[in-house]
Amino acid sequence: MWCRGFLQQTLRFMSTSRQAGILFDVDGVLLRGGSVIPAARQAFRKLLDQNNNFLFPVVFVTNAGSCQRHHKAQQLSHLLDVQITPEQVVLSHSPLRMLKSFHDKCVLVSGQGPVTDIANTLGFQKVVSIEQIREQHPLLDMVDHNRRPTLPSSPLTLPKIEAIILFGEPIRWETNLQLLIDVLLTNGSPGCEYNAHLSNQLPVLACNMDLVWMAEAPSPRFGHGMFLLCLESVYRKLTGRELQYQALLGKPCLLTYQYAEHLLRLQNQNRKLTTIYAVGDNLMTDIYGANLYNRYLAQQQAAMMTSTKLVAQGTGSQVTIAAPEEELVSAASQCRSILVCTGVYNPHSPLPSDRGTAITETVFHGHRDLVLEPGLVEPSHVVEDVEAAVDLLLKREGSMTSDL
């Protein structure tokens, strides 16, 4: 045990040096649905100084995508009894603001919540919703007999769709699956007949690859990754081809961690961070992503990789990032992954050692375009809950400062 005086002296030193930053997942780490995990409030009390300021730069990185980040900041502030600003929140769609080459294209948005408003806030100027497609082409949505059209189509003429943004799982999966396929197989003109010989596929930008997530239920619930799996399966069955993504966003993609480090540095007056701690409950998103980013940080100086390659590594995504140079600079020395046992992770489930044998050994829950490497799903640390994670990093940072 540390003596009280030494602990206070150490924390005062850390609060001025601030060489570490922390990335917190939300669902399964801090919350289960709308309920706070008991250890969370105590953990955050330990992270505040006497003026209720964070000892370290802190960013909340969640694959949620059905709200604006100021709403998520308000929710977290209320539930955790800590003042959190929108600039401390990264949602799965947050890096879309950096994909400026798409901002002037007509995009179809899929998801739930205010996705049209979210797209506008992120910089997209011409946005079409699934509901607008239904109104314009009422004969396309025919699965639910009770919702079949009784009115003529809307007089509104929609522009040709140039790209698709998948923000999150929709409410009526059958409607979104049908209309997304219609848009893809007509090259953006869903009222037309399918063209089986399209040479190019419309760009698809997908946020949040989580197959499952943890709410109040005792077992994980379907996430957007499950919807993507359905869309990929339908597209492959109808065309014989794989659905291609122009960009995959959210954890575990590198761009999300680059953007999160950018926000950490802004809190730290743009001073370099030595270590980033990433706390999460999901091996295939939180741990995979943190370890992938740690690998990138270790290789960065030697590799000097381009923006396109950085996004592509580990995800299959080939989008070129149009963003200010400083936003893409990653300066931390390492990213350490901390796995908690209060969410998706089951400590009794074995890790798959090879994707080729994953079906018989254990089920692979990562996205199709993720390359499973056993080392990337091995956390740096495994702890009981987020309070234990905070204790761990305080001890590590305290021991480092005591050596200075």
C-alpha cells in the first residue's frame, strides 16, 4: 500500500506532467444499458483532483452512433456525476468529419435516431434518408403487409445516390436491407431495374462493426456488425460478389484511435503523451483496436506510412483521408490495452489461435475484413472492472514518476 503523503505527491506531479492519456469504452465498462456499473463512479472519483479536474486527458470512445456527441457527453456527465464535454467523446461516426472528399456527394444514410442531422453536423451537405426513399418509391418496401403503400409516391424527386453511410443498426432491418440493396444494384437509382453487370459499386462507409454489445440483459445483444453481416450475405447471394467498403469506422479501426489521440492532445495543450491506456470489454473491438494502434505507434517512425495505408491496416479499408496534417499525427509512444470483465468479455471463453480453425475452436466475432492475429486480441492487462483498471494505471504512472 502507498502512504497517503506519497500518493498525494505523486498525483500532484502527474496532474502537472500529464504524460498519459486514457480512452474509456462506455457500454460494458461504465454502463450496462442505462444503468451505471457500480465500479464506474468510484473509478472516476479517483481520477479527479481537488478541483474536480481530470488528472489525465480522458476521452470516451464508443461505437454508439445513433446520437450527437453533445448528447452522449450530457448522458455520461449525468450518470457518472462528472463534467464531460463533447470534445471528450468519440462516437463511431466522429471520424467521418475527416472524410471531406465525401462531404459534397449525395449520401444515403441508414441507422436510427437523428442520422440526417448527424450527417449534416459532420459536414455532409446532401443527405437522403431511408424514409425518403420509401416515400419516393412506395412499391419497394413490401415485406410487412401492414405497411404496404396505400398512397401514391411522393412528388419530391430525389437526386441520384452517390454513396451510402451506415451509421448503426436500424429499427426495421427488412426495410433497410431491401432499400440498401435496391440502391446498390441500381447504382444509386432505386426506382430502376437491377443491373447485374455493374462494373463499379457505390462507395459504402460503415460505422461500428460490433457484432454484439452488452446492455442490461444477461447475454450480449445484436449490434450493427450483425446488420452488416446480413447485408453482406444478401449482397453476395444476389450478385456472387463481396460487398466492398470504402471505409470502416469506429473501433477497432486505426483512424478512430488517431482521432481519439488528437482529442487527448488537445486536452494536453498539444503536448506529447507518452502512454495511452485503452479500457474496454470487447476483445474484437477494444483490445484488437488498442493493440493494432500500439503496433502502429511502434512502427510509425520506421514505416512512415501514408494515410491510406494506415486506415487499411487490419481492416481492408482503402479510403484516402482528406484532413489537416496535424489531425493525423500520432505522437504517443505506446497504447496499452486493459480488458475488464463487466461486459462482453467472458473470462471462461478461450481465445482463437487461428482464424482458419476459429469455427471449431471458438467463434470468431470480428468483422469479415478484420484479419485475426492472436497477438492483437491479447490484452496488456485483465482486471475485474473499471475501478481496478484505474487503480492499475495510477499505480503504473505513480511508479514511473517516482523514478524521475
